[in-house]
Amino acid sequence: MPDSQHTNRLISETSPYLLQHAHNPVDWYPWGKEALERAQHDNKPILLSIGYSACHWCHVMEHESFEDEAVAKVMNDSFVCIKVDREERPDLDKIYQTAHQILVQRPGGWPLTMFLTPDDHMPYFGGTYFPNQPRHGLPGFTDVLQRVARFYREQRDRLAQQGVSLRDIFARIQPQASDAQISPDVLNRAYAELKQQFDPRYGGFGSAPKFPHPPSIERSLRFWAQSALDHNEDKQALHLAAHTLHAMAAGGLYDQLGGGFCRYSVDEAWMIPHFEKMLYDNAQLLNLYTDAALATGKPLFKRIALETAAWVMREMQSPQGGYYSTLDADSEGEEGKFYVWSEQEMQQLLTAEEWSVVASRYGLSGAGNFEGKWHLNVNADIDAIAKAVGFPEQKVRELLAAAHRKLLDTRQKRVRPGRDEKILTSWNGLMIKAMAHAGRLLGQPELVASADAALAFIRKQLWKNSRLLATAKDGRAHLNAYLDDYVFLIDGVLELLQARWRRADLELIQALAETVLNHFENRTDGGFYFTADDHEKLVYRPIPTHDDAVPSGNGVAAHTLLRLGHLLGETRYLEAAERTLKALYSAISQSPSGHGTLLLAVEEYLFPTQTIALRGNSEAMQPWIARCNQAYAPRRLTVAIANDEQGLPGLLAAREPKAAVTAYVCSGHSCLAPITNFEELDTELKRTEVASSG
């Protein structure tokens, strides 16, 4: 255990992850001027350790090595040790994960352990988790430290040559200006790749460990929608999405009692998750289950969306409105302990009838599925349970609901997993979008109110002097915001405007978009840097293209700028989006399915968004709004604005009222005559939406 007599420089940080290490005997620094100058002055290499609070192996490495006095002495003697929260400093994480891939020739992960030269911060050796003693085919950490320190002392010429080579590689992987012709073929190739990656038995893409991959599911759903609009419906594309969403909802990836999804499944069948819960996963999946509910008409998908949203509001939304970041996998030092059950414990809590349906529902017979206990996975549908236990289906539902309440009430009294209560602008942008989207399309105004509260928090705490800050905790906001912060927030507020109109939010979107163009765009070649032009100078300024755990910032930038450009009549936005897609098209073409978010922008570049502005009396517009929201139409953007709003740009500009309600419908640069008849609007909408397949 940590020695309370030790206190290092992390004690003054806001990140819960950094604070977890504040009592290590390691002389940790946060990344900053003090540490970097110390390394240069003492001519010591930097040991850079990057992780996050919900990371299981980060905790393991801390307990094994960073709390060990002997290991800490080697670290302190030979290195300047810097600890970074990858959620607060994704700029550093992106740079050094890329460097790890180049140096080690395999993907990195967390904890990331990199060794940097003190003068220019170029990495010269790296890895991820190292055990304290040699095992799992890995060397012991102390041995690694001694060898890496010796290499720095004795091989300066080789280090310098390696640094030059690495800089050359960084330069070569940056996108270049291009006149590429953007073709629908890249959408077809992405879908062909997804069919190859699809697991027909369990759903999902790839094998264990299995991640949800929301952009892949969305691409499948959108491919199906386009095929149906082209009168050549590809039902397999819908199956890829729906089967995956159903399998994840039935498995242990989903919290069957409390709602919300864990990070990934350790097995191919979604049975046992890595139990951490991340805000960004749940935001993306909430969007998808909402869309799938409309696309298929299946009640299951609506239920999962609403339960996930309820979990977010109950457990992840601060009293001040912002959304927290993560829940740990561990509690009381054991992974998953909060979530799993013994058969005896459940039987003692439930009546005999309740136990009979719970046991049938979750397949609770034989040995437990997780270290001798049970983590709940749906094993049988309601009708099958009714036949098995001899009860009417309605009684089965009532018994299950009663049992769930008892189990959840008991679980709430357990020692809870740690919660990382920092509020990240980018992840809040994702969840604002998801809550507004689900609230609007599923008719749940309390979800829209939740998104509103989060936006109010960002305005108050993280929007300063017309620039965003990246993170806030305990009343302290800091760190310059990144591309993702700006464009995820634009995307979220744009969704909120569709759920309810506010002039101030449009003005915020415009201010954010101008900052993105002025401070992040690569004007020479196209695309957007991850960091602003006035950000701290680092060894590399990436223009990220592919989707990681969160969507590609360049994909969201291009997509939102296309939508905003058409909505506001702002050609600069359209031109920046086009430059981005052309500059990044080579990367997209090399691996289409890995660029799902950029493909959303490609799709809407080729097939422009149907943009609808409703103007009229607020009450009279309600049926028109409901009609615009009733079907799956992923390439539709609808705003409803009262007639008395004046001075708005583009499609939103006030016109003389034609009737109680007027609909202005445009696609790209082409607009229809104003529509004042509800039936005429209904006919027009049917041309661009897919009827529910359910």
C-alpha cells in the first residue's frame, strides 16, 4: 500500500488518476515546464507513464512497481518520471502511441510506458505494462529501467539518428493536399470489409477481445438505408447492425440490472466484460440503439436506449450538470465484484417464483460464468420463460421487474467502483448529442433537459474568452481544448438545436466553428490538427483520421461543417470540409472500414443532407416536428423556429409567413418551393426515409 509519508507533485492535480499516484515513492511530475526543464538540466531521460483511472492494468503496474520502494529508487535515480492522464492529455497520448507503434511495430495501449530524450522529448524505447518480476514472457521492470538508462548513457549517436528517422516518419504520415475524386465506391468497399470482419454467430466485428465498434455498426445501418432508398435493399447490412446490437444488449457487456455498457468483452460471445464503464462508449451506443429502434421498430432497442440514458442521468451526471468520465472495473480490489452474484445470494433475496424466472432468464444452472459467480447474461426470451415455468408472459414480466428491483437495491448498497469525476468537454459533447438525439426521436423530454444541463455547465465552466478548456473538476477548469472538444461539442449542440431551438446555441456553434477554422485547420494541405496553432509545441502535430475509442475528430469536423454550411449558407464551411475529405481520401481508401466517421462525411458530401427549417407558431409546428422525427432518416436535419425570430442566416432567415406553418426543404444547394400543406410535407419526407423493418 502507498506510504502516506510520501507526497509527490501530483498532489496538486485535478485528475483522479494522477491523484491516485500522489503518494507513490516515485518522484512523479505532471507533464509541464518544471519536469521538462529538470530533465534537461540533470541530463536524465524522461520516463513517461500514460494511463487513466479506470484502467485495470494501470492499477496493477502501480501496485507492483510504483508503490515498491526499490523499484521507485531506480526510477528516481535514473529518470525524470512524468505521469499523464490520457483523458486529460490526449495530445500526448496520440503522439506517443503513434511512436510506440513505429518503434515496437505493434499497437500500444495502457499503461503506456515510454522513454524520451531530455532535450527534444523524442521517444527511444517503449512498451505498455511491465511486471515487477519477469513473467508472461515480459522482462521485469527494474531490468528494463537499468538497460534503458544504460542505453541512454552509452549510445547517444544511435539515439540521435533514431530521433531523426522518427521525425521523418512523423512528417511522412501527415496528409497531403489532393484533388482526389470522391466516389461512392469507398462506401461499398467499407461495407465489403465489414462483412468480412463480421462474426455471424455472436455479432460484432473481429474476435476476442471484442469491442462494440460503434462506427462499424452505424456504417452497416446507413448502408442498408441507402440500399433501400435505391430500391435494392440489402437486408444483410441491417442484419449486421441489428444482430450485433441485440447480442450486445443480451450479453454481459450490458449491465442487465443498472443499464449502460462496459468497455469491451474478453470473450467473443459478449459474456464477460472488462467491467469499466466509459462515458464515450455509452454516448455512441445510446445514439445507435435510438437509431435502431426507429429503423427496426423493435421494442428491445428502445428499452436499451432508455435504460442506458437513465443510468447516465442517475450515476454519471453531476449535480452541476456535466457528465462524469468513467466508472472503474474494480471495487474492493477485485474486478467485477460490484456486478456479480452467487446463486445463494440471489435465492435469499427473491421469492421462489421470482427465482424461477430469473434462473431461466439468465441461465443460472451449474457453475458460475465468472470466477465461480454469475454475471448476468440473457439466456431466454420472455415467451420461452413463460413456457418453461408455466406462467403467463405478463406475470413473467412482473416477476422479472420485481426481482430486478430487489437485486439492484441490494447491489446499490455494495462498495461501489471508483468514479472518475472529471468532466471532459469532448466526451460531454458526445453525450449531449446522444441525450438530445434519444430525447428527440424517442419522445423523452427529460433526456433533452439532461443534455441542456450539461451544455449549461460547459458554458459556465469551460467556455472562457471565446475558447474552450478541456477538463474541469471540483470547480477548477484548465488545459487548452483539442479538436475533439470543439467538434464534438458542435455536433452535440447541433443535435440539441433539432430537439429545441435556442438562438444563443446557434451563436455558440458559429463561434466554435470559427475557432476550428482559425486555429486547427491545415490551410495548406487540408484537414484539421488535433491541437490548436497556439498550443504547447510538441514533437509532432498529428492530423488524426481513423476512429479510435472515440470518433475521428476530422470525421466529425467534416460532417458537421457540411451540415452547418448548408444550414447557414456558409461556403467557407463547405470548402473546409471538402479540403479535409480530399486530403484524407488516400487514408480512407486504404482502410475504408477503419474510417467510419469520415465516411459519414463522405456520404453526406456525395448525397447532401436534407435540411428542413420549419417556421411558424410553436404549437402549430408540433405535428410537423413529430412527423420529421418519426422515421429513421440519418441524412436529415430539422430545426423548428418561431416566426418572430429575425436576422438568422442562410436557410433559417425569416420570410413572410405563408401559413400557420411553412417548411423550407433543401438538399445541398437545391431547395423546393415552400411547403405549407402537411400532406405535401409527408409525401416529400417519405422519399428520403426508410420504413421500419420491424
